[in-house]
Amino acid sequence: MNEKKEFKPFIPADQVLPEFTATSVILGIILAVVFGGANAYLGLRVGMTVSASIPAAVISMGVIRVILKKDSILENNMVQTIGSAGESLAAGAIFTLPAVFMWAQEGLCDEPGFLTIAIIALCGGFLGVLFMVPLRTALIVEEHGVLPYPEGTACAEVLLAGEAGGDKSKVVFAGLGVAAVYKFVADGLVLFPSEVNFDIQNKTYTCGIGMDVLPALAGVGYICGLQISSYMFAGGILSYLVLIPAIAYFGGDTASRVLDDAGKAIPFNQLDPGTIWSQYIRYIGAGAVAAGGIMSLIKSLPTMVKTFRQAIGGFGKNVSGGDRTQQDLPLKVVLAGVIAVAVAMVIVPSIPVSPIGALVIIVFGFFFATVSSRMVGLVGSSNNPVSGMAIATLIITTALFKATGNDGASGMIAAITVGTIICIIAAIAGDTSQDLKTGYIVGATPKRQQIGELIGSVASALAIGGVMYLLNAAWGFGTDNIPAPQASLMKMVVEGVMGGTLPWTLIFMGVFIAIAVEVLGIPVLAFAIGLYLPIHLSSPIFVGGLIKWYMEKKRKYDSEEARKNAIESGILYSSGMIAGEGLVGILLAVFAVLGLNTDMSSIYGDNFMAIGNWVGLIVFAALLATLFYVCRNKKSA
């Protein structure tokens, strides 16, 4: 206890530096939009997002220190606080809302408008920030030294590195530029296929292997590391090299449920690997992901109960005056904001939330905000079981709506809306916790950070509405370009509870695979996501993880500091690659909506896939070489 009382922030409470300035707010909003849009695209492609705090902090230092010649660590911290809100809000929205677009494609409802998406996202963002305010003292201050908050602490270390920020920001921008050019050549000019695929299909053995040769996926693998990426790849191996061959082999000449153009059932051993995956394997994967999310939630129950008890006990302890580094938004402002959002959700016509739904959101939202805030303190934002919270919420909410007569399409849309807001609450609360931890270490003013989070939520809510509308208009959710894996899973869950339409045999096969993996002591959620996603996504992620493993374990360095700097350079470069691909992906969606065709694949004639597969692998290897170079280059490190 004494150690906590003796903690002194980098900037003392009695020292006042520029913090909440026009520069920090404008730059933070720009980064919130950029990283929100990039993470939305990434999440809709592969079902996961990455933290934006560190790259936002590095870019901020590059702009504020180098370009503007200003020196204020608190301004840099404010930029990353506002900027990282975009990534968290994007994660919550894209995991659920695309389900409504998919129902619209099926003719069950109308597409949600831009303002509807933005308002729903804004409600979740505001509630996530406001719910975290009274938790700050209990979790950030009183638990300092107990809860590590890995991303928040790492971001503080980057900010404290100070003068190194200018050079490090160049690494982020280099990754962004390389990935942007690569993505445009691959998917804009189509000079080589961005998906390399090799199928084996005959009477005795059917399987497939392939890789999406894209920079963002390699970047995700490097950031996650070998352990997580190998679990994902193992799930892909099970689905594509074990389950798909098993279904084709044991099915044999038996008619499947897949029909040809004449309406005749196709035998199992004549189905290609992609068809078997879409018709059978993805339901097994969905069962595994749902079970993994719920098991993660169950294992977290002791932590949840402890955190909730602490939150209730310390609810009124937030400070609104006195010491600058202990000032929170006043409790009456927090309560008024929560009530205002609850009323808005009920009375705004475009939000399909009833008074019961609003009550569910407030109760579950505060509970999961407390859970999320503590979970990220223990295991980091990347391992926060937000999808498990969303699945549990959707099951309970859908069952409640069905029992009260709110069934059919309207009940499913209402359930997804409630799930979306709660998912965003959990994601934003976790991000706010990490940012407040960073601020606690560097000596920021909590109240100003909390206002910054609200500003970031507004900017990213408007951005996410536009990005989702644009991507759906260009390609449609659930397609090969934008598969929206998490939202497809949520759609299955809601339909299954509401209408009983799921192939439960396949779902339970996935559930028991997840249980077997859990018994083996393997992190089930990462494995289950690999089982659920096409192997084309998990294989490049695995390659990125291998590169980081080599840099961590095999590469020889002159000192521990050199090793740390080299690995960090790879993380920054990977973050830039993710942002660069996401931004060009959005640009290509604009081209698609406008009808602009930049496709030059005709230069290959009829041999595009035969030649292009090998070209794609060669160019991807060259891209990976740039990542190696950045990590090994002493100047960049």
C-alpha cells in the first residue's frame, strides 16, 4: 500500500503543461478517423483488430515535436487518447452491425442509414467512457502495481522515450506507404492476385491450402506474436487439411445439400474445398468460437465478481477537484450523461431499442464495462473476450425478446442493436482504462482525458458509419472481399435462438472441439477463430508471427536494448502496414462505388491464376523482406 502512495507521475501534479489544446484535439480526431477506418476494414476482413495507442502516440510525437517544434508529453498523450478511441469503437461496431446489412440483402429489413449507424455507435461510445469514470480510482490508482495494463504501460514508455519519437514515426509512415502501394498494385491494378490458392480435389482426397498475400495480415501476425498466430494457424490446418478431407471422403458419392445449376444435389466428393468450408466447416467453426467466447467468460467470473464488488464500493470516490492528476468528470455529470443516452436510445426513432432493451443495455453495459476494464489490466486489450460478452448478451437478449413477443426480423434487429451497443461499451471501456493508465504514469489530467475519449468517440462514430456504408455498397458484407466473420457469427447466433434454423449437429461438433482444445490447455479462442476463418487468412498471420519469433529468439543483438528497439521497430512498421492497407482498401471501395475500373489483370490472358499465384508469393516475400530490413536496420531501430 505504501508503494502505491509513493508513486509519483512523470509530470508532477503542481506542474501545468499544454495538454488539451487545439493541436492535440485536431490531430487526435484525424488519427481516430484513420485508425478507426483502417481497423474497421481489417476487422471485416479477418475478424480482429489491433491497438492503435502506440502508433498514434508515435505519430503524435513525430508531428508535434519534429514538425511543430513543440515539447509537451501531455499533448502527445492526449492525441493517443483521442486517436485510439477509433480502433475500439470500430471493433465493437463491426463485430455486430454488419448482420443487419446481411439481413437487408436477404430482404428481411431495410439497410441501416449512415446516421443510424453513427448514433448507435455514439451511444455505445459515450456509455463506455462514462461507465469507466467512477472505476478509475479503484482500478488505476488503488491497483497500481497490481494490474499491469500492458498496452497502457507500453504506451507510457513510448511517450517517455521522448526525443526518439521523430525517428520512430518515420518507421510507421514507411510501413503505411509501402503497404498502401502494395495494396493498390494487388487489389487496385490487380497485377497479381491478393489470394494465392492451391486446391487438391479428386475422388479420394479433397483439401485446400492458400494465403492472402496482404501486408495487414503479416502485420497482425507480427504484433500478435508466434504463440497466438500459431494457434490460429493450427485451427486452419484442422479445418482445411483434416475436416474438409474427412467430409469429402466419408460423404463419398452421397448427395450433399449443395445443388448444381440444374437443381440436382452434388455428391460430397465432387465439392471443392471452398464450398465444403462455406456449407459445413464454418458452422463447426462458429460453434467453436461461441464456446470459446463463453468459456473465456466463465473463467473470468471470479474476476468479474471481484471487480463489480469493488466498482460498487468505490462508485462515488471519483474526484472532481483538488489535485490535477486526480480530477475526474463530476459524478453528477456522469449520471446525467448515462440517463440522457438511455432516454435517447428509447425516443430516437432510428434506434430500434425499447425501454426493456435500454434497461438491458444499462445493466449489462455497466457490468461488462467493469469486467472489460479489469480484464485488459490483467491480460491486455488483445485478449479481452469482447466477442464472448457479445455472444452471451445476444443469447440472453434474443431469448428475452422472443419470450416477450418481439420476435421475427424486428426482434433480431433489436437484439443485434442491443448487442452492438454493449460490445462497443466493453471495447471503449477497455481502451479508456489503458489510456487512463498511460495518463496516470505520465501525469495527465484524467478529466481532460475522459473528455478526449468522448471527442474521439464522436469522430470515430461518424467515421465508422461512413466506412461501413461504403464497404457494403462496394462489395457487400459476407462476400469474399468483406466476409465480416464476427458479424456472420453473431447473425447465426441470433437466428439460431430466434428461429431455430442452425445446423445444430455441426455447431455442437465445434463446441466439443473447443472443449477438447480447452482440456489440452490451449487458448481456445485463438484456435477457434483459426478454425472458423479461411486458412488463407491465418497462414500469412502465422508467417508474421514467425518473423517476430525469429527477431525475439534467434537474431543476435549487441545488447538487450538493441533487441528491444528492433522488435519495437517491427511493431511500429506492422502498425503502419495495417493502416496503409486499410486506407487503400477504403479508397478501392470508393472506386467500386463510383464504377472506376483499374483492373489490369488482362495482361496475363487466361493464365492469370496459374502465373499470378507464383507472382503473388514472390512479391509477398519481397514485402516480408522489408519487415526484416526494418527490424535489422540499426538506423531505424
